[in-house]
Amino acid sequence: MRTPTIAAAALAGLVLGAGAATAEEEVLAIRARRILPVSGPPVEDGVVLVRGGKIEAVGKVAVPPLARVIDAGDGWVCPGFVEAHAQTGLDRGNEQVPVVPFVSALDALDPSHPGIEDALRDGVTTMLVIPGNATQVGGQGVLVRPRGRTVEEMLLRRGAALKLSLDPVRGTTRAGQVATLRKAFREAVEWRDQRERKRAEAAATPGGAPPGDDPKRQGLLDLLEGRIPAIVYAPLALDCRNAFSLADDLSFRARFVLGDDCWRAADLLRARQDAAGKDEVLFALDPSLEALDRDEDRDEERVREVAGILHRAGVRFALTTDDGSGPSRHPWYQAAVAVRQGVPRDEALRAITIHAARFAGCADRVGTLEPGKDANLLLLTGDPLSAGTWVERVLLEGEVAYDRKEDRKLRRLLEGEPPAPGAPAEGGR
């Protein structure tokens, strides 16, 4: 009497297993008038095929018979924007204590922060959230997606980078700032060497108890031992040489966030880039893309267009945005400013996609539309760098995470739609 039951159970298991496999293998096809892969030339009237949250093919490819189709009509498709250096969603951008390598942005990230919602609305699909610049060793950044009810749902990678700053904190000088950083690393190395000696002694002593790790120093040791890179803030041109020397002397991997004075060090930046390799993106520009250069002798002022100057010098860079309410909070706007300064459009788009992804250390997953990468896509009404273009939909790993037609906050702003009865007031910028 048991045999039919066992056979039925086995058959049910096969059916359920086949159903699960089918769900995992579901293919999504996005049709659009123009596709910008970033990794190659634009594709007219093309298709992006997605399977299991990953891009399978891009181009003039056939749509499988059972594929789910999203037709963007006359719209454009491009990779999701990447925020290479952000404080979005943090309740406080900087620590009050200047040397805090053990602090993580993960502990201060608020998934309900209105800036997270705005980032997704603006087409950002990946963010390196890291403590700000007014510190010395500011703590560890995290790589996140701008979606999720909890930090765990948002998280892509913890310990993505350690923040260092050469901008002097209150009460110190630039020389003092560098000296403090070197002292922090020296003390971490001395502690590590002492710990290893004590562990060796404990191993040679019957019943000896080896000392444990010190979480307060582990972030610096992770950097020195190559497990994480540093992101170094260098606000002035003269800080660039000090930043490079610090990284070289201590032999840690580093990328650099540059202030608007960096145009003066264009040749030095180019030399550093050439030494690193052709695909490396070592630099991200802070949101201010114009610098006021004053000639005291002539009593004249001149505006220096930072992105244009660095591009003409052959320096690759990522663009970053401002957390404020102005236009510079939009990645497309920063790229459009770069175009106005003479940066080619395709290079400006790279500065908010693949260059930003390389800077943030996630180019293996995002930044271009290539087979094997996460299906983080933007469906746009037109050119991504045009002020008249809207983000229609945002896909995160093949799932629709934002749809403009369902954006009630946007409708209230544009059309005056009243909030739903009993709905709480929404924050915003």
C-alpha cells in the first residue's frame, strides 16, 4: 500500500523541482529604440535579454518564445548609474572622533531615508556609501543597492573601503593631519607585531592562551594587508602628492576623491594613472566641477572647468553628486556639466556608470550592459544626459524596482494629487 504513495510523492517532487527550475530560468526581454551598452557602440532597435537576474545578451537578438517582454517603445536603455562616493542615507556623514577605522557606515545607514528613494528615482542602482571627509580615518564604507526595507536587503558588500582624509580637522594643520595618519598606521603595525609574538609564545607554552584580535585596529590592518582598499580625500592639489606618498610608503591600495583644486595637479594625476594601468579609475571628482582661480597680481578671477581640464590631460575619473537639493544631486546633471566643459558624451556617461563602478570596486557586476553582469537597467524616455528625459523604470537584477507611473510622490509634485487619506507626510529634499 505504501508504493503508490511513494511514487506519487516522487512524481510531485519532480513536478515542483521542474517548476522551480523554470522560474529561475525565466527570460525577460527588454525592447527599446536605442540601447547604450557603454561597453560598446549604441544598438538601434535592440533587445536586452535577462535570465536569472543577469544579462544574457544585448543587441539585435531573437526574443525566446516564452520570454516576458517589456517594450520601451521609443525609449532608451542604459546601465544604472553608480554613485562612487556618497553619504546618502547616513544619519551623520562624519564621526566626531577623528580616528575611527572600526566604524562602519552600515551602522548608520537608514533604509527609509528620503535620499535613498530619490537615488532610485534618479536612476542610481549601486552606491558606495562611506563616511565623509571632515575626519582623519573616517571608517568603512559599504556597497548597497538603493532598495530594501532593511540594511541587510540593501547590502551588496560590507567593508568596501576605508576612508582617509587629508583635509585638516579643526585645530590641526596639513602636516599634522598626515602625521596623525602615519601614527595611526604605525601603532596598528606595532600592535600586530606584538600580537604575533604573543601568539608564538602561547603556542610554545602548554596551556598558553593566545591573544585575540582588536576590532579597533582591524580596519587599518585590513587595509595594510590588502583585504580592503582606501579611499583618500585630497581636497587641494598639494594634497595629491601627500596622498600618493602615504599609499606608496605603506603599500596599500588606494583611490582618491579630489576637490576642485585638483586641476592644478593634472599632470601628476595622469602620471599616477599611467602607472596603475589602462583600465584603472583612481579618481573621483567631488560635486563641485568648477574652481575659482584668482590671480592676485592682476587682480583677476577665472573659472576653471575641472572636468574638462582633466579630460584634456588624459585623466579618467568618476563623477559624484551632492546630497543637497540642487541640480548637482542628479548624476545625469553632473555628466551634462562635464559635456559642457568639453568631455565627450560617451565619456561623460562612462563617468557615472563604468568609471564609477571601477572606482567603487564593483565593475565586475555593474556599469555596463554585458553578458554576465547584473541586470541593473534604466528605461528612459530619451537621452540619459538630457534635462527633458525621465526615468520611466529602474530594474534591479531584472526586477522592476521603480516605475514612474506608480510614483505617487512625483505625481503629487507635478500634478497636485492629494495624499491618500491617513497617509503620513513624506519627507523630501
